[in-house]
Amino acid sequence: MVSKLKIPMKQINRIRFASYSRVAVVDTQPVAGNNSLPAEVPCHIVIDHHPRRANLKADLVLVSPEIGATATILVEWLEESQLAIPADLATALTYAISSETQDLGREADKRDVQAYLKVFTKSSMRKLAKIFHPSLPRAYFIMVAKALNKAKSFRNLICAHLGEISTPEIVAEMADFLLRHQRIGWSLCTGRFGDDLIISLRASNPKAKAGKFVRQLISRQIKAPLNKVGGHDMTAGGRIPLKDILKDDVVELETRLSQDFAQLKGYKDVEWKPCPVMAGTTSLSKARNTINKWPKWQLPRWARSSKRITNVTSISCKPTRT
Ligand SMILES: [Mn+2]
């Protein structure tokens, strides 16, 4: 979307906040912890659909927890102000509402549908189609293979610990993907990125209270206050800092997460099993050989430097923050 719509973006660490008179955050809140806004930077405008945090203070606060996508609030305010919505902006807003509500099927409100219809007709259909069906980098397919290889299920639960990942979003994407397995009601995915273990939880039941559940799950693992944890009914996520944890202990932490995930769901004698279909169709040694045969330019940037990949389960990569 960023390239198709030529959206000018800047890394947060390259922004000099002092040279701007107003700072706004969207789809998050300054005190929430799921954003990179430095704590000392004053925030003037908050537009969000997560439950309002108790200590939230800003000049303008537009928080509507009942709607499915934050973009809906923006569409409503654009309409209200009678400002024209250019095609590229309409395209971005259409995609935002659609992707966050899984095509208006997940936690979507009437207001989301109305907002969607308004911006959909103003969108560029050609660009929208390209955004919905983008060409994907090789790294994406490696992650899909990894998710399938690592997926384990128990009763109606599925989980996959992806290990080192190249982009943090892949964790949520794979959690969505695994939830589509028949008879599965809950999916849990983790990935190691920088100094964090990124956790994503998905539920198929609209009343699942996934946000509450993920807090419970993570608070069992760490004692520190849960700043970087939150979510909605069907989607939730969080981060566990790995700075002071040894590599072997990270594996242990991942195993414990799976165990607690099932236990908190009320299961005893938990026995995670590789999903039979997935375990039968892909072998790790095959994946390893395939990756080693790829020409270097086809490998994702983070995998290029390593001479030979001997163990797909632990591709050593130092992801760069983007
Ligand atoms: Mn959101």
C-alpha cells in the first residue's frame, strides 16, 4: 500500500518532534505501549478504537471502542467536515477498514459498513486490487513454510513459534492464517524480533475476549507491568522483552506459553501434536536443501550473509528494524 499509493513515511527515530506543532496517534494511545512514540513527546490528538486508557490525556480524543476499524472514525470526520476525499486516500481507508475487520466479518459495526461503502466508491479499483493481492517477497513464503512446519495443535487450539522473524507483522498474519484450520477456535503465534518476543492471539468466537486472555497468558510469564499487551474480542497481542533472557531460555518460554495457553483454556494433560497434514507434507530437511539451492539474490536480505543454512528451524538472522 505504501508504494502503490506513494505514502511518504519516515522512521520514528528520524523525526524531530520539536519542529511540529501537533502530534497525532492513530489506532493506538500514547500510554498503551503498542507504539513507538517516545514517552516524553506530548501527544495532542488521539484517534483509536481500543478501550480508552484511564490515564489518557490529549487535546482531542476520538475513541470509539465499539467500532471495528479506526479508519471508520476518520471517514466519519472527513464526511462531517465536508472535505473532499481524493482517490488515493479513499483507497487507503477502504483497505484499512477491510483488512482490520477481515472484509467486515470480524468485530465490524454498522458504522464500519457505512464508512466502507462511502470510501469504496471513491477508491481506485486498480490500486485497491494491487494492494489486496500484492506480490510477496521470498521471505514471506519462508515464513509460511515455517509456520506450517512448526504448527502444533491440541483439541481446538493451534500454535506456532516462528523463531527469528524478519518483520513483526508476520506473527499476526500467521495467527490469522492458522485460525482458518477447520475445527480450530484459538490460534497463538510468536516470533522473535529484535529484543522482543512478539505474541499474537486470534479467536474465532466474537465473544472470546482475546484481549483479556492474552493479558492473563503473558502475566504468567513476566512480573513487570503489562504495558505492551492489549487487544479486542477476537484479536490480541503483546510483547515480552527478551533482553535479559538466554537463547535456550527463550525456547523454554515459548514452550511454557503453549502449555499455559492450553491450561488457561481449561485443558489438563496437554499434549501438543504436529498438525498431521502439515507434518506429512513438508520435511525440514527438504526445506533446508531447497533454501541452500536458491541463488543468493533470491534470499531475503537477512539470510544472504549466512554461508549455508544448516538448520531451518533456527536461521540465524539479525533483522534490521524498519
Ligand atoms: Mn485497530
